[in-house]
Amino acid sequence: MNFAKNMGLKDRNFRYALGALIVIIGLMNHTWWGLVGVVLLATAYLQTCPAYSFLRMDTRSEGEK
């Protein structure tokens, strides 16, 4: 599947950091919340967000397009 990239560098970095933090907290507390972190990490890695696509948003700067 080929998804259109719609996520800028700052957005990706924020999702990587927040996703990693949520995964760590989920693992430490033995909860399923870590899966939310995995979703954030996956969207950051793929550089696409389904919600952004639905809302027709794009956080990339002109240099990233």
C-alpha cells in the first residue's frame, strides 16, 4: 500500500518521543496503553496519519514536499 506522506519533521519527532514514552509506561505498568504508543511510532515511521488524510491536513513544510 502506498500512503501519501502528510507529516512534517517536527510532527514525526514529537510522535516518536511521545510514542516511546507511552510504550515504556505501558510496559512498566503492564497495561495495554503501550499499544497507543506503538500506533504513534508506526505513523511517525510511515510519515502518514490517517486522521490527517481524512481532514485533508498536511504538516510538511515546503522543503519536505
